[in-house]
Amino acid sequence: MVYKIRLKKEDTVVVLSGKYKGQTGKVVATHPTENKVTVEGINVVKKAIKPNTLKEYPQGGIIEITKPIWVSKVALVEPTSKKPSRVGYTTDKAGNKVRVYKRTGKEVK
């Protein structure tokens, strides 16, 4: 199933619940099939890598990777009030579909 994610790459979001509650970051990637988004600096885990013959990790070691987080746990940050807001859609005067903040009704830049 492919979920409708209203967040886009480069959006600034705040985490609403969990270990990283209150922290903000930029969306690095969206995963519509998993209903998750990857946020910069949020949900960073350490992973052990076996040595491989490729150039990437010849000795192996422990690396830090950013794992996706559920999209329901994050909300778009409104730039004027710095508060989280849900995202809705309306049509502008030209008939184009635009994203708007549910908190104020202003258009998402």
C-alpha cells in the first residue's frame, strides 16, 4: 500500500512524540510505502558493518545511520509561530493545488 505523505523533502519538521520529542530537523527522504520519513539528526542508530571487499568499508566497523520515523510522529513547523501544524490542501486563484498550514491557513512555501 502506498500512503499519501503530505511532507516533502527539505521541509522542517518537529517530532511530536517518543525519544526525540521536541527536536526539529529537515526531511531527508520520504518513504510512502512504509508511511515513514527520514529526518536529519533524528533516530540515529549505530550499526556494525562486516569487512567487505568493496571500497566503502574494507575494515568494517561501527557506523551511524539515520533510520526512518513514523510520519504520524512528526508535524510541519510553521515559520512565523515556530509551532507544529498539520498540512492541508486548497486550490489557488490559478486553480493549482497548494499545501496550506491548518493552524493559520497560510500557504506552505
